[in-house]
Amino acid sequence: MKIELKHLEKKFPDAAPISDVNAVINDGDIIAVIGPSGTGKSTLLRCINMLDPPTGGQIFIDGIEITNNKANFGKLRRKIGMVFQSFNLFSHLTVIENIMLALTELKKMSRQEAYDIAIEQLQKVGLADKALAYPEELSGGMKQRVSIARTLAMDPELILLDEPTSALDPTMVREVESVICNLAKTGKTMVIVTHEMRLAKAISNRIFYLDRGVIYEDGTPEQVFNNPQRERTRAFVNNLKVFKYRFKTNNFSYDDYASKFSEYIENNELEAMSKASLRSVMEHIATEFVPNHMSQNDTVSIVAELNPESKKVKMLVYYSSNSSDNLTEMTAILSPLVSTITTESIEDEDFDFKAVCMI
Amino acid sequence: MDFSRLKKLICPFVVMMLLFGTMIPAAATDGEINSLEDLKGMKVGVLTGTVFDEITQENIEDVEVCYFNSNSDIATALDEGKIAAYVTDAPIARSIKNAHEDHVVLKQISSEDYGFIFKKNDSQSAELCKQFNEFLAESRENGLLDKIDAKWFGKDESAMVIDYSAVENGNGKTLRFATSTSTGEPFAYMKDGKRVGFDIEIAVEFCKSYGYNLEIDDYDFAGIISAVQSGMDDFGSSCITITEERKKSMLFSDPDYSGGTVVVIKDVCAEALATGVEAEETGFFASLGESFVKTFIKESRWRLFLNGIVNTMFITVVSIIFGTIIGFSDYLICRNGNKVANSVTNVLVGIVQGMPVVVLLMILFYIVLGKTGLGGTWVAVIGFSLTFGASVFKMLKTGVGAIDKGQNEAAFALGFNSTRAFFRVILPQASYHFLPILRSDIVTHIKSTAIVGYIAVQDLTKISDIVRTRTYEAFFPLVATAIIYFLLEGLLVLIVKKVQILTDKKRRAPEKILKGIKTK
């Protein structure tokens, strides 16, 4: 199943999780949608099967626009399966009836045919012995496996998985993940929203990094995880703890700045040495460089990135003019305090120059 | 429903009632009452809707008037000491004395004329009234009136019957006659399951001589006047005193009987004598047996009770069925947030639930459906269907509201449309939330039908009123009625529980779930 999204937009009265999403999902694609919380990942999924109809833009499924044809969407929706974060099993029915219901009601199968399909799907997720149990008797992991079996029983061409492991205890994540990995091998088109980077890497052939309502970066897992092209993607996939501050004029409030960076330093786990050097770099920029060398119309921006795995801190200093005197001054101020420092010219709207230091 | 539990519930209740009934002493009368002056500042009972309250206040200084709905209640209240005296018509006082020997007339305070009432300012009614007056004059001349008088005020119990055959299946126009058998002997009362009495026989004789058919509607005393005023009934009577004030709102016939108003008190000496004798002669259980015979066996009164039960159950069950249909269909229309349907429903539910059911019933009976001539039973069915429908609607709203919206989404994602998702996924789950509420609502519902007596329906409560008017005994018929209600409630709850179990999918046996499917 091929899906095209054109200028997709979804607004709620008090939020606009999706502002402009454009993408083409090809038949057989397995796409992992990742990104920070609240950036509309789930909303994107719910727009694709019209649970939350988009407020703007178009969706084409196999070349047919569904956004202007809500009435006939019911039949098409049978070809799109969805697995929910909260399972949503029908609590008044047994496991086997949960799977059989749509087959007998919508596909008009006989009860025997429906049962045969249902039990086969249950066997695939290893729960055939729970056929007559009620959902409330199952663990979270089992419920999600039943829910996947229920989705697969309808033989969908596209499967949407909305954070399938987020509501599970850590001990149950694996059993559901292995079911999803098996599912990925069947060649069905899949879109999965997940916070498990490991799972995203393992099953997908494409990653959508969603941020602030748009697909900020779209690439293969290797590219997005190992060599992200854009800054926010990099910070997200490396799980970087970022501190940002922008000096606009030299009469800024030092107290405000100091309280912000102190908070950042104290809230992140750092070795005592790094803490001390980071603090002194922060202070020197504000007390030496900004008051003495920054001209009235210039802007200086600093970004500190902490990698929680290596415990290393990378410091980026952006400067808005390429005056060589100022560069020399900054290098002179910072180099005694950091282990390495490199400088380079950049082409950016706001900045001409960047210094990268490792602390 | 296990009845042993029900028994456990009822037994202590009955025992308590028995104890209280025998132990509470008469309190309102301190000292002897020898004249009207002695009643100053005391409570005096009268029948609601009569003119006795006015007469009482004119004749007794600084008196507190208490209103009752039947003469049997008044007699019981005097026995229990809740009132010091009551004011009523002389003939009624005489018939109460048959059951309560210690009730004695203190003084006759006025003489009154009684007449039949017709609708005022209505040419047809005026015509009918004229006819009736002609009939009265004739009867007075030819001795018919005297004969009737002698019959109902005489001692020959066996003569006190009315032959209805001439006014039941004739070809003439049917007149509807409003009366109240709670008024008591000898004017209008129930005997052997038939309405008899002085006033009723006059109505029958009148219809006979003018070729009308007669249909009798049985109200509370106060209801007679509303029924005639609204045109529901063509004429009415039940020992109605002719007064100037009433003449302003009703058309009175010439008097058919002249009597007087009397003040009745309890003779303390007679009471002491009576209880002393009784204690020696009859034990507690013997008097209970006697009450049982009086209430159920004598004059086959059990038939009346049976009729009352049938009426109560008919109104309850039919209104539950209609109410469920109304509430459910309305919910289906409102389910998807249709604005017009929702606001109309909200207003209707507000109106129906915002007023006492008895007021709703009377508005339906006298005003909305007054001209349709629909009988009280069907008006009650309509009224109670509306109230039950309103509560079914609210119940569904609450029940469905309790279901997680993920259930709907999962059904949609599988390809269900909204209607199918509702019936196959949402409703079965919502039923777990609303069936228990429904069960308690049904018990409330059957109890609330006890007010249909206001619109001339003889349900169980009304029958117990009527029987009490004959026996002038409060305790036994009331307890018996309470027990019958308990049993009826138990029966209905039993049925709902059965339905609940049958529809509860979680209670199915495992082999039933996969019935007809070959499992490997």
C-alpha cells in the first residue's frame, strides 16, 4: 500500500501537533516515527487512518484521495490495521471472540472460518492457550500480543503501531518487540511510532524524525542514528542534554545567565572535573569575552551538549561577525580552559563563525 | 432473588410495626371534652376538599385543622390520638360508629344540603342538570327518593345492592360519573367489589329513567371536583355539601339529601370499657385473624386486592417497556451529538423529572389529555413511560460515558461503522454499568405508581384505601399492602436479575462460547 501525505495539517483548539507533513510511504516500507514528546507522532498515525481527520492537506492511499471522501472510508479502513498503546481489547469478549468479531461481523465469515483464522493468529503470537480468557485476566504484554493478532487477522495491507510498548512494564517489552520483529519480516507496509530506538533500528528501513509538526529529517536508520544531518536530530538520537544561551547585547543580566547554567550543571550527572571546567568556560565567556570584545550589534550564542553515555561535554560558540580580532580573543580566552578547540566559518542566517570545544 | 433474604428483611419490619401499633398511647387529648370550648387549640380532622374546614373554624375557636384523604384515616387518627375530634356529615359519622363504637357525636354544628355537581358555564351540562332536577322532583313525588333513603339508611344489609344492568349496555349516550368510594357509607363505598351507596343509586336511577349508560370514575374526594370542572366527567357526587363559594365554580343540582355537620370525639369511658373487655376475650393473634377476615375475606375483598395488584403491575410493566423503548430510541437519536435532538431531549427530561410525578399525572389527566377521554390507567402508563424513559436515557448516557473511548477507536480501526460499534462493542460493556441502576430504578418505579389513585385508577394503594374506608381499620390493610409491594418488587427484581445474567457474556460456560465450532 502506497501512502502520500501532502501538506498535512492537524489543529486542535489549543494545539497544532502537525503543521506541514509531506512524505511518500512506499509499498513494503517499514517506517519508524521518532521524535520528542508532543510533536504529533501519534496524531500523524491517527490522521492516516482518519481516527483524527486532518484539518488541512491531503492523504492519498494507492493514488486515491481519502481526505475528501470520508463516507467511503469504512471499507478502506479494514485494510489498515492499528495497534494502540493502550491495547483497547473489548473487555466483554474472550480473547478468541475479540479476534473473531470483526471477521464475522464485517467480513461475513462463518464462525468456523473466523475461528480458524483467529486461532492461527493466536498461535503466531504464542497465546493459543489463552483463547477463552478475558482480557482482564491477561498481563499487559499478552494483551498487546492479542491486539496485534486481532489486527493481523483482518489481513491488513498497512499496519499502524502507536507506541505499542509504551504502556508495558519493562519486563514485558521484549515479548511484544519480538512479535513486532516477526511481523516486520512479512513484508507488509508498517508505520510504527516508538520511543524504543533499539526497536526502530532493528526493524525499519526508514526513519521519520518528527519535530515541531514537520518531518525534520527522513533517512535510513544508519543515516539518522549514526550520521544525523541536522542539529536537533543529532541531539535527539544521541539523547544529548543541551544548554543554550544567546547574548544579544553586552548589557545582559549576568544573574539570570548564571542561575540558568548552574541549574544545568547541577541537574546533569558530570564528573567533578568537567563540572568545574564547564563552569569556568561559562563564566569566562560572560565576564571576559562578552563585555570586552562583543560589539553592540553582534550576537553570541553558546550551546553545551552533554552526552550522557560518554559523559563528555561539547561546547559550541556561535558568533555573528567574522572579525579576526574577536576570533583570536575568543580562542585566547577559551583554550586554557578546554581540552581541544577548533574554529570554522559557517554560512548561517544569524552566524558567520563557530568555535567547537571539547571539555 | 432468594426469598429467605426477603423474609429476613420483612419479618423484623412487621414485628416492629406490630409493636409500635399496639404500644404507642393516645396522646392528643388530655382531660375530658364536654363542649366545643374544650376543643380550643386542639387538632381537628377533616376530609380534604370538603367544606368542613370552614365550618370547623367558624364554630370552634383557635382550632388547628388537619386534612385527611379518607374517612377511615380520620377515624384511625382519632383512635391513635393524633386528633382530638373530627368534623363530618351526620350519616357518615353514623356509619363510622358501626366500626368504632367509642366515637360519639359531641354536637351538631350546622345543617347542610347535599347535591350533585355539573360543569359550570356549559350549555350541555346545564341541560343535563335541568334533567336531573326534573328527575329529583319526580322521585320526591312518586316516593322513589324515600325508598332509596330507607334502603341505605336502614338496617337491612342484604338490600343494599344496586342493579347496574339497565345502565350498562343500553343504546343511549354514556354519562361519566365522578364519585369517591373513599367517602364511605352510606353515600358511596365498595361492597362485594361493586360501587354502591345512596348517591350512586340516585345516579343509576337517573340514567335508567332517561336512557343513559353510566360509567363510574372513582377519585379521591377532591378529585371529583377537578374531574367535573375539566369536563373529564359529566357529573359527580359523593356527599357534596352545597355552599355559596362552591356555587361560583360549579353548577349544583337541587339538594338530594339534607343532613348536618357533626363534631365527633372519642368517648374515654367507652374506650376503657371496650379495651378491657377485648383484652379478656380476644388475644393478639385472634384479633389479627379477625382483621385478616375483614380485610380480605369479607365481601370477597381479596378480589379488589387482586384487581389492584393487576392494575399496579400493568402500569408498572407496560410503562417500563414503553419507557425503555422511548429512552433507548431517544438516546440513539441523540448519541452522535445532534444538537436539535439533544436540546429537545434536555428540555423534555427537565420538565418530566423537574416536577413531582403526581403533578405530572394530574396535568396529563386533566389538561393535556383531558379532552381525549383516555382512561386513568392509560394516562398513568403514558406518564410513567415518560418518567421511566427519562431515567433510561440518563442511565444510558452515564453507562456509555463510562466506557473508554479507546474501545470505539479500536472498533473504528477494525472497520466498524458508528452504529455497529455501538451495538457490538459499546452497549454490551455499558450494560455492566447501567443494569444495576436499572434494577434499583424499577423498585423505585413500582413504588411511585402508588399515586395513580389521584387520577381514578384503582391500584393496590387505592384499593387498600377503599378497603380501609369500609373496615375503618388502618393497621392490618396497610401492613398487608406493604408486604404485597415487597413481593411484587421481589418478583420484578428477580426478572431483571435473570435478564442481567442472560446478557452477561462473562457468565457463559466456556463450552457455550465456541458452540458449533470445531476446535482441533
